[in-house]
Amino acid sequence: MYPDSYLYTEEHEWLSVDGDECKLGITDFAQQELGDVVFVELPEIGRSYNAGDEIGTIESVKAVAEFYTPVAGTVVAVNEEVVDAPEKVNHDPHGSGWLVKLKMEAGAELPDLMSAAEYQEKAAGEGG
């Protein structure tokens, strides 16, 4: 269910690293907890963030949730498809429902994130 090549945060985000760029999204567990996603607000391309910064929001029929970047970097792409069709976050959170692509700061180290197996254990402990 959770791609082995991704890294996962305590806040239920995933990170897919490719060189000095990474894609960020929310996990299947997070989208299940939110319910039907009806609105996604993404950051502006070119904006820089520090690790841990809030970079957008996801609104569902049940709640509004912020999402954060686990790495420092600059936004190089956003997934306009989820802005136009927010349900993509529910249907394919680890694929076409990705949210943001960041160019990581030079020399930035990846924080201590969970593997797929570790995250799956955490999500199962939280009822996922």
C-alpha cells in the first residue's frame, strides 16, 4: 500500500526523492482520515520554505488540514490537476494525487523519516 521507495513523516506526508528534487504528498492513511477532499490550496512556484513549514491546505467534507514540508527547499512545481480535481488526492494519494515538487536546498540533509514498513506500523497503530 505504501511505496517502499518513499519516506514518510509523523504528520502523514510522503516524500519521493530524486536527486536534489522531491515530490510531496499525503499518505493513503491521511486521505482516509480526511474523507472526501473538496479543495486543495498549494503554494506558489518559486517560494522557498524551511523544513517544517506549512506549505498548503487540504479541505475535506470533514475537516481542513495543513500539510508541511519535511525539507527546506523551493517550490518548482505544483500539481494543478489536484486543484482542478481534488478527488485525485483520495483516488491516488501516492501517485497522481501528489501535491508539490521541491528543489531541496544545497547541502540540505533529509530529516529522520520513516520507511514504508515503519510508517505502515504507525498507521496501523492509529487505526489505519
